[in-house]
Amino acid sequence: MDGRSFASRFFGDESGATALEYSLIVAGIGLAMFGATSLVGDAVVAIFQDIAAKLGSFEF
């Protein structure tokens, strides 16, 4: 087996490139979701704590 032919086939093969691109897109979406939830998370917790406090003082 010739070293140059192996190297040219190895670096010329783009069959795994699509999977890598999709994995980078999914990783980017995951980071965006993490950032959004960390920014909005405190506000959502405050809303639910306010609702819980109002329900806790409610008498039947």
C-alpha cells in the first residue's frame, strides 16, 4: 500500500463531514438553550414562588 494513496484517500474522504457538521449544529443549539434558560431561570423561579405564596395563604 502506497503511503500517498492512503493519505489522499483519507483526506479526500468527506463521508463523515456531514455528521460532524450536524453535531456542531446540535452543540450550538444546546449552548443557546443553556444560555437562555440561565438568563430566564431566575425570573421563572420568582413567578412560581409568588404563585406558591399566594396559594399557600389561600384558605378553603
